[in-house]
Amino acid sequence: MDIEPPSALVGAYAALPSSRADQERFYEGLGDRGIADGLEIPFRDGLGDDARWLAARMRGRFTRSVITLIPGTMARVAASGGFGLASGDPDGRRAALGFLREARIAAEELNQLTGEQSVSVLHIHTAPSVTAVADMFARSLDEIAAGEGAVGGWSTRLVLEHCDAYATGVPGEKRFLSLEDEIPLARERGIGIAVNWGRSAIEAQDPGRPLAQITRLASEGLLAGVMFSGAGPAANAYGGPWADAHLPLTEDEPASLMDADEVRRCLRAAGGALSYAGAKIQVPGGAPVAERLAMVGRVMRLLPGRGAAPAPAPSGATVRP
């Protein structure tokens, strides 16, 4: 039986040009060249005045998209250390639940503007940094589920995006709950987990960590998606050592430990478990649209059905942990 390839997502905001005209050309190129069939859309303080413009870019082009709450979540964590769905501070947890509701409403409105199921998934996270409590995240998930009946249900589903876990001795960036804490929470409440390659590598400053986590989640039937953002131990044009700077492939940024072979290994480990996979990378600030599309495309062509499919594992080979 043929397995449908995962939806191909691009976190376009990380590689977006500055001018509106170039942004339109960039979105057109992603869709018209078959690079992506969905976007990872950042949610900070609503979609605002850009909602209609974004809907026009998406209509008929990107129909399997994800809204990620991480930009707005981190801004609020910076302003108030107690913000988050896993917060032990009642006010911080309540604020995070309200923020999620705003994002879900925005997703419904965007789908109405396009007249399509343009957004299907929202990425949620186990914030706050350092002080996240697993039981509080469980309580938030229970309250979210209980509230769905009151609104008649949503057209989007929630996926927990794993970010770098808090660990003493490792600076980290997001510093949320560990995957060991998140797995039972997701399993018990029937939600999938997504992995961001760079954030998993940052977690232990180990480029083998993403593959190990993808392998584990796939084996447990919890893997929903993988987004490929690079990371590495050396300062570079995009950020400092082990920063969550969305580095491109090694061939475009030598400091990045995410090369084509590593992407293939991760996709092979995921097998048919993925609902979506994609790329979120930075590009040089002054790069023309064509170069931006080419750099993103070099990651996306590694995905199933997008060109260079993952190489099959040699006979008798095992996946590198």
C-alpha cells in the first residue's frame, strides 16, 4: 500500500524578504515551483492587518499549514517568567490559555478568508522556561479539551512541538519540559509531537539528539511532524554557538551541523509516521528572492515526493541513535 507523503511545510517567515513585493514573489515561488504546500505561520499578537494579504497569498496554494505559537510565547515568557501552559503560576497559565484561544480564533478566521482548510494544526509548547511543571500542562490540556464543546469544536488540531529541554550545565534557549515528560502527556491526551531539528540538537549540544528523538517518537506512534532548522557549535552570520538561529544546510552555512545526509537519516527514521515535514531556515539578509527560494529548496527537495527521496537503509543496517 502506498503511503501518502507528508505535507511539505516552509517556515517562510525566517527567510522572508523585507519588501512586500518581494514577499509576494517569494510566496508565489514556494507554491508555483512545488517547494511547499503549506506554511508554518508565526503567531505573536494576532494576524492583524496582514490577515487578508496573507489569505490572498495562501488561497489555492497553501492548504496544509501550521500556526506556531512559539514567537508570541517567548515574547510573553520574556515579559513575565510565569507565562505558559505548563506554568505553576495560575495567572501565567490562564494567560497562556487565553493566548491559545486567540490563535485558534485567528486560524478559523484565516480559513474563512481563504475559503479553504488553509490551517490544520497549531503548535503548542510546554512553557515557561526552567520552571515548567508537567502536571500544570496536563491540567491545561484537560481544560482545553473541556472547552472545545462550548465552542462547537475547532477545525484545527493541536500538536505539541518539543523544544530544547531545561538542563543544568547547558545554556539552552527555550528550556521547557523534557521529551520524557512530554511523551506521557501527549499519549494520554491523544495529541502528536513535532520535532524541530535545531532545537533538539541545542538541547544537549548534540547533533545526534534529533534523530534519537524522532526514532523514539515514531516507534511510539506519537510523531506528527519534523521541521528542519540547523544549529551548530560555532558563531556564524546568523547567530552564536548553539543558538536557535534556524541555520540552513551545511552546504550553505558551514557552521551548521544539519547536512543533507542527516536530513535523510531523520526522514528514514520517521518512516510513514509524519503528517508534515519541512524547513525553517534563515538566509543572508540581502539575498534576492531567487537565492532565498534556492536555499529553502535545497532542504525541501530532500523530503519524500519533492525530488531526492530519502535513501533506503542498507540491508541489515540500523538507524544511528
